[in-house]
Amino acid sequence: MTAINVRLPDSLHQMAKTVATQDHISLNQFIASAVAEKISALTTERYLEERAQRGSKEKFLQAMSLAPSVEPEPFDRL
């Protein structure tokens, strides 16, 4: 595990400590979780952008043509 020093504004530090205390976790755990969430959000966005670039309307329509044409179940109707 790596230790890092991070400079935070006093107000942000206090808010992070408060939220961590309310969640019954350490400040370290809170910050590690926050960093993990941010990384997940950014990498997911990039992944979806890359997938969208590889997308093809023709392939989508071809796949949809294989789906049966049936009425949706009552619980799936709008």
C-alpha cells in the first residue's frame, strides 16, 4: 500500500471528516473510496465512448431483426 500526502482546504477536510464519522469509517477509508468512485466514473465514461465509436447502426438493425415481434408482457408496457 502507498502512503501519500494530500493538501486539502480546511473546509473540505472538515467536511470529509464529518461524513466519514457519520458513515462510521476512517478518513483514510473515505478518501480511498472517493478516489475509487471517481476513477470508476471516469474509466466507465471512456469505455462507453470507445464502445460508441465502434458501434454500427447497420449491425444494430441486423441484431434487432433477429428479435421476435411479440407484444411485451403487461409489466413491461409503458
